[in-house]
Amino acid sequence: MDEIRKSLSFLSPDLIKKIEESSAIKDIPKDTEILREGQYVKVIPIVLDGLIRVFSRFSDKELLLYYIKPSESCIMSFASSLKNDPSRIFATTEEDSRVLLLPVDEVSSWIHQFPSINTLFYQQYNLRYSELLNTISHVIFDKMDKRLYDYLVEKSNLTRQNPLKISHRQIASELGTAREVVSRVMKKLESEGKVLQHSNSIEIMVGD
């Protein structure tokens, strides 16, 4: 259980022991839906390795909200579980991931027994709040070429992949726009030397 202690080193030893006794570690393949809108949350994930994508869906469009990286959790799952409300978000593994699953019933009691667990969720709240503000700012104020380029750079950095194996349709879905818009803006970025499109991937051009 060294990976739990490493990821949650800021928690008290007694709480870490409880987590080791009551929680499960699961290896989840890439592109697996682990939470959907309307589902009641039974476990709260903490990513030990890999990457999880959290998004909302409106009609046939999605909007990427944030990524959950190693040693991070999903504050929206935490909030829904405490209120016993159905989830308002979707979560899918962006890559093969190893996830620690905290049982909701235990977490509710740990909050009272071990105040240090609040540190985890306060940290996540602050992080996600800032990320959601950034997402709103991008949607409202940024032109699509900047949104698209920043999105590609972030995904490349997080997944450590360049070129990215991703379709225009998938990009459009995650940015909440139309595929035709993505294709048009991608041509603009390519003409500016910022990206290079291959048959099944997109390469971000890194300047000197």
C-alpha cells in the first residue's frame, strides 16, 4: 500500500490506515466511463496513476470541465455523495488508470473522526474552482483558435503524447462546438505553423 501513503502523505497515519482497510484499488482501462450523469455516487475516486476526464453533456454536445491527475480527486463526486444527490457530471478514463476508490459511507464518518481528510477536499475544491473559472473564461472570452490550441497543448502535456491521436469530432465534442468549426480552425492553426495534421493524428509544433 505504499502508493496510497505516497499519494496521501499529508493525511494522518490513522486515517491512512483506515483508508487502506476500507478502500479498493482498481485498474481501469482507457476510455472507460466510471461515472455518468444521474448516477448516485457510491465511491469517491483518487487517481494514483493515469488521467480521468470530467465533463458535462448538453444535448449532443460535451463540455470538458477538468482532468483528474495523480493524487487528485473529484470534488463534484464528493459533493454529490455527501448530499446523496445524483451526479451532474460524467467521468471517463483518458488513459489506463489506477484509482483508489473511497467508499462514501466511510468517508462520511471519517470527516468527523479525522479532520485531516478535509485538507484533501479543500485542496480539490480550490483547484477545481479555479479550473472551472478558467473554463468559463475560455468559453466566453477566447476566440476558438486560442481555445483549440490551448486545449491541444494541455492534452498533449497531460498525456505526454505528441502527436495526439484524436479526431476533429472528438475535439468538437469536448469543446462543445461543431466538427465543421474545429476543421476550419484547425486549418487556420496549420497555416500559422502551430499544428501539423496527419492522417489520424495532430502534431503540436514546438518553437525553438
